[in-house]
Amino acid sequence: MNIDLDGGKVLYALGILFALGAFLYFVRDVVFGLSITVTAALLFVLFVAFFVGGLTLERDVLDVVAFVLAAIAYAVFLGYIVSRYELGETHIFLVLALSAALFVALGYGVRDRQVAVTPRTAGLVVVALLGVSLVLVGADILGGGVSYDIELEDSVAASVPEDVPDDRERVRAEAHLGTVTATNEFVFTRPVAPPSVEACVVGSGAVYDAHVPVNYDPPGYERSDVIGGSAAHSYDLEAHFVLDGNQTGETTFAVERGDDCDVTRAEPTLIVDIDGDLEGSRPTPV
């Protein structure tokens, strides 16, 4: 079988694949720390820029490459806004229908109307798009991000439930530890990722395991990972103790912020570390 490969087309294909990878990596929100709003806007800007490039370029195949890149940028843009803005089924249908109409109209204009853009006009469009992008990115950086305010209880109490069998060596108990409030300081929609929280008990023999897991309520799979512009979300912190089943009565723990469990306290104390790594705290299998 005789396979005649054009070296230029192979390079074009590789360029398209790498561009796709770059787009997908960009929307993971791990590179520049941009807001969801600005990320979506930049993807749309890229779509317009590549499409204008396709209308301007007259070299064989290169215009097709530009149109393919424009289509990829738009597809990634569409998938990004659908997933990050958590659109409902009706909205998704409307977005897809409008996108189909848009590309049919663009295809008609390119093929039947032979719409073209002069290099001068294309340059002006690119400059305008670059200016818009810089304004959006600048506003995103200067406008502020998401701040997290953590309010902890002064003390928490845990006790062995009355309905627990007497032969249980370890018993789980929960207590409300505090509240975390996430506040978006600007008008752009942003990802929200509350800080991790760890805790441990010192100065008490009432617990079977000194390591105390702290979870958010509602849990991550039930809450949105997006916060709208100038909005605020609050989450409860729940401490999960593993108590010694032989203990009777209620044990009250003073709450203290810290990052070291290798300390001594005269009274039962819960050391709470916000977004860090507790030293000396190692979970015991339960």
C-alpha cells in the first residue's frame, strides 16, 4: 500500500493536537488562577481570533487549520461553560441549538458568500481582542479572589451515646466545630475550594484515637465548586471523634488553633490546623 504523506499536513495535524491539549489544560483552572468568567471569555476570544485568521489566510490548507482551531476553541468553550456554570438540561439544549445555527451560518458565509477579511482588518480585530483580553485579565487580578473566614467554637463536647453496647471498645461521636464562609470579592464567577482542616486531641484519655477527622457539611460531592460574583457560601465543620467506649459522661474539649500535636495541655484540648499538616498526628485505623 502506497501512503503518500504530506510533511506539512502532518505538522499541521500535530499542531492541532497540541492546541487541543493546551486548551484542555487551560480549562483545568490550574495554570493562571483566572476566574471562570475570564477563562470562558478568553476561550471565546481565541475562537474569534482563529476564525478571523481563517477568513484572512489565503494559503492552501492553512485557512482550514485556522478554522479547525476555531472550532476546537469553541467546543472547549462550550463544554467549559456547561460544566462550570452547571447549566440545566433546557439551557444546554438551547446552547447546542444556537451553536449549531451559528456554525451553519458561518459555513454559509464562508462557502457561498465567500466572506473574506483583509489583513488590515484582521490586524485591527486582533488588536481589539488583545485589548479586551488584557482588560479582563487585569480586572480579574486586581478585583480580588475568594476569601475564607473560619470561625471555630471555643469548645466542643463529645460523649458516648446511651444506646451503644457496653462491650464496644471504640465509639464514634460527632460535634459541631465551626463554620467556614467563602466570599467572592469580585463580580466574576470563580472556583471555590474551602481549606482542608485537620485536628487532634491532647490532654485527654477519653479518646481512642487522638487524630480527629474534620469534614465539611454538606460534603464535597453535594456542594457546588463554583461561587458567583459577590456571593458568599457557608459550610459547617464537623469533628468526628473516636471515643473510648469505657468512658462515661460528656467530655468537653477546648478548641485551639495550632499545627503541632506533640504538645501537652492541662485540660482536654482539640488542636485544629487550617490548610496545613499537623505534626505528630497520625490516624489510627478504626
